[in-house]
Amino acid sequence: MSDHRAKRPGDAAASPAAKRARDPSAPAFPTYTDAPDLRPKIRILCEALTKGESAPDVDAALDHEGISVTTDDVEQVLRFSYAHPRAAVAFFRWAGHRHLGHEHSPYSWNLVVDILGKNRLFEPMWETVRSMHSQRLLSLATFASVFSSLAASPSGNPLKAFMDMSRYGMTRDTPALNSLLSALCRANRVGDARAAIVVARAEAGTRPDADSYAILLEGCEAAGDPRVARVVFDEMLRAVGFDPDNVPAYDSFLTTLVSSDSSTAIPEAIEYLRVLSKHSCSPGEKFFRAALAAHLEARKLHGAMELWNEFVGHRGLVPDMEMYNTMIMLQGSLGHAEVIVEYLDDMVFNGVFPDAGTYNLVLKFLLKARKLREAAAIFSEMVKNELWPNEENCSLALRMFLDTHDWEMGIKVWNCMVENGLPPLEESGNMLVSKLRDDRLPEACKYAEDMIDRGIKLSSSTLSKLKQCLQKIKKGEIHDHLLQKWKAR
């Protein structure tokens, strides 16, 4: 980078701040205020860069602080200075001139290139690249940053930057091509990425490899474009054939297919899966997760079970919690509540410990299927593990246990709710007292008094029903005692 200062654009709209205000797609950069544990020295330097964009202002602010800097300091400050590109460049020059003998690290240079590019200051970005070239500091990482910045700009031409690499002594090889493709696909420019392969092969002799097509297929996945994904997949087979190691490509391709809105999404993905299997190739767990979700949405248990047996049983994939939850939801929603408990045992066996969400899912299906013995066991296990039922399950469990006169479990549910403040306390407490009063009147009175003592509202209707039962057995004084407490609250 030459010592003369970058010219300030005359148009205010050309400033990075103005561009970000006008262009919602422009990135929101992290600043030193986002790092509370930043060293005081770095914080002071970052603050100094916010005091002006012109080099004289920045130099004056930095000189005023009287702080010496190291290469590591420069790198840290630059990482937090993306929002102030011209000030960052001025700091870079100041640090090199005042403290480092103009010997910056390659990483610092790359940061300057990235800062300028991300702010779409492409002329000074290229000036910096030329300076790095003169000092033999350029690397593929430098051009990866250039590709990324140009790809993110509507008018940017990262393919031209790739073709110009040879002017800077850089090789236009397959890793460089893949860096270009990755930048274009991240910017949702899959069409440009596909075109870049053709140009790079014809004009630079650069051949794509398996990673190249994996990148393209990941771009198709991100864009949700199964049509283009099929074309890219066919191009890949013609170029590199089937490769068991190319799991990311197969993963993205089949995930794109099975996640589409097409009515044939699942059968088409499964057919491609069979083709891959014949060639000893396979997608990974991303596809498995997406396929399970698609089967859940389509309520296709048989297909989901076949996938589960294939990936988990035969290929040895260890499911994560999301996968287990999907199977639990699928089995439960189809009324197979007796099966879902087995998944909990399998989870623990595989070192995936159920959380409150999984337990609540299992408990909900068991209660709705009226599998109360199994539900009671799951509830007890939850309490033991200090994982609490949600509001819907609390209400449903209490009602169902009380309706079947399983007083012990009903009271256990209530005690758990009270001790842990689990809603809905008022509704559930009144239900408990009302259900107990016919068969277990003393306990009904006990819990009614406890509700009053805890400040949980006992309804006048519940109290009135208690009064009728107590008067029948000549125990009206108990009601009077409760009423007096009730009125005192």
C-alpha cells in the first residue's frame, strides 16, 4: 500500500455508513462495544478510530493517546474496525510508520483488504492487493476475501478477479476456483458460479473437482432450487463420477430434493438414495434429519422407519435429540404411543440424554393415548431428573389421574406443581379439591387450606361444594374454619 492517502469520495452517499443506511443487505459490522472483555489498551485504540475518518484526525487522536502498539494489537484493532474503514487504514499506516517499521503481518494486510472490500471500497482494496504483491505477501486467503466482497456487491465481478490472479503471481488452480465458487454461492449467485466453471476451464485450464460440485450443490440447497440441483448433480457425475468420499455433495443434493414442496419430493429423494447406495455412496446426517422431518410432515411412518433402520441400524449413524424427537412425534401422532418410550431408552444408550422438551413430548402422547401407567412412570422420571412438565401436560395429567381415581399420582402431580410454581395452579388446585371431596374429603379439606395458605385462589364454588359435603357428616366447623381463612386472604 503506498503512503499517499486514499481520496475521500466527494459524494456523501458513497460513505460506508450512508451505503449501509441505503442498502439493507449491507452487513452490520461488529465493533469493540460488542466485546466487553476487550483489553483497555485495545478499547482506547478502537475509540480513537471513531473520532474521525481522515488520516490527520486519526493520527492526531492516536498520537494523543501515546500508546505503543504491537503486531497483535494491530490485528485486534482491525478486527473491530470494519465500521470505520478509512480510519482503519489510517491506523494501519500509523502503526506501521510509528511502531512496526512498516513490517505488518500478512494477517493484518488481509484484514485491511477485507475491511475495504466489505465496505465496497474496491479501488483502495486493489491498491492494497498491489502493495501486498510487491512485498510477496499475497495468498489464497487474500483472494478469498476479494472474491467474497465482490460477490456480495451487485456490480462486483469476482470471476474477473479470479482471471486476473496470474497478474499477481497467483495460481488459478482448483482451490482458487473453489474459493471463487464458495463466495458466489454464499451470495446466492449459483448461476454465476456455474458459469465461472465453464470460463475457468476454457480460459485458465482450471478443472473443477468433487469439492467444486459440493459447493455448487450447497448453493442449490441454500437457494431451495431442486431443478438446478438436478442439473448440477448430473454435471458432477459426468465430471468426477461417483465418489464415496463426496458425502457433502450427496448430502446437499438429497436434502434439496427432500425439502422441496413437490408432491414427489420424498420418492424422488429415496430413488436417488438407492442409486447412490448401488455405487457405495451415501449422504450424511443432514439429509437424514431433513428426510425424517419430511416424513413427519407427510405422516409416512413406514418410510421413516425404513430410513431409521438404514441409517441408524445399518450405517451406524448415532441420532441426535432432534432426530429422536422427530420419530417420537411421528409415532405419537399416528397413535403408536406404546413405542415412543423405547426411544427414551435408546437415547440414553447412545449418550443422548432427553431434555424437558423430549420428556414433555413423550408425556403428552402417553396421556392422550390414555397410557396412564406409562405416563406415571415418565412423570416420576421427569421429577427425579428435575425436568418439569409444561402447563398443558400438568393440567392434563392431573385431570386424567384424578378422573381415574389414581389419587396418589394426582396428588404427586399437584405437589410437583406447587413446589415448583408450575401453572395453572389456580385451575388445577380447585380441580384437585373438587375431585377429592367425594372420596377423600379430609384430604380435600387439607389441600383447600393449603391453597389458601399459599395464596392460591380457592373459588367460592369449590368452597361451597366442600360445605355441602362437610355438613352431611356434621363437620360444618371445618368449613367455618376454612371460610374464616378464605375471607382473611
